Amino acid sequence: MKKGIYNKTTKENININLKYADTYFKRLKGLMFKKNIDYGLVFIIKAKNRFSSGIHTSFMKFNIDVYFLDENLKIFDIQTLKPWEKYTPLKKADYIIEFEENKIKNKLKKGDEIEFI
């Protein structure tokens, strides 16, 4: 588990625990059935197309903020999703980070480039 995100654009550290969905089964389960979380969940997907970057919030019990990143860890889309919604970004994502809604509000925005610390 990593301990945060460094926003290279604003030169700011965001102290939050990160967990990685780096296997098929971890990506499949995601945040389903959780009551709440105190961490961000990082999906490393290296999608082949934008449809492979689509996500859903089936079986989730809370709203999430979703950050879509390209191969350079630059945020190109941010969405807030309620349970039982689905969303496909306009371009492929290599990384997706999910947080409980408003967990890191105003600390990351479109165009920011980050790194995991």
C-alpha cells in the first residue's frame, strides 16, 4: 500500500492510503459491497480502447469520485457516480482511481499530472 499522491502540477502531497486493484479479481470486485472506505483504489488497466476503460457502480453502497488518467498519469476526466451507474470516458485510460465522494475534493483536477508516493 502506498501512502499518497504527489500532484506534480501543484507540487502538493495528498496524504491518503492507496490500495491497488492489480489483478483480474481485484478489478472485478473493486468497491462492491463496501460500506465506506478510507483509501483510494487504483486500477492499473492499460486499456486498449475507451470501452475497456468503462466502469460501473453496481452493488456499491456510496457515491464515488472517479479519476481517469493516461499513460503519463495525467488526469483527463473526473466523474462522480452514484450506486448503479455506469460511465465510459471519451478516451482510453491507463489508470483509474476511485475515492469516496469528496474525500480529496479540490486537491486534484483535470490536467494535473500525478505520481504515487
